[in-house]
Amino acid sequence: MVQMALDCNPLAGGVYVFRGRRGDLIKILWHDGDGVCLLAKRLDRGKFTWPKTESGTVSLTRAQLSMLCEGIDWRRPVRSAPLTMAI
């Protein structure tokens, strides 16, 4: 799928994330230099927030990918407590 649909090289070190039809499953594929790694995660409750795309690909930061994997809406993250500054 990475080669055919996305026209990318899966052995180039990129991370590719795919979502299941129901939205509660993601599969992460990457090549770490030794071989291909596959991680699959299914949420017990809720759905993964998925980006809208017109080109078929979206670039995420490490923080956004981490939030996506945790089931957090990475487009609008909210702090659990307000920041306070010590003066």
C-alpha cells in the first residue's frame, strides 16, 4: 500500500499510519534499518482522530503522533491544568 497508493518507499525510514474502517484501529508501519516493524492498536472506547487530506498523506509531528496513538484529539489538545508561572 505504501508503494502503490502513496508512491513512497517503505524502506526509507518513514513512519506510515493506517486507520481501520471503524476508526478504532490503527496500524503503524516503519523500517528501522533491520526490518519492518508493525504496531497495531485498538481502542476499547472511542475512535482515533483522523486528519482530513486531499493528497492522501499528512505529516505529523512526534507530539501529534503520540497524541494520535493515545486516542487524544491532536488537532485541539487541551491541558488538564492551567500553566502557572513562578516569579
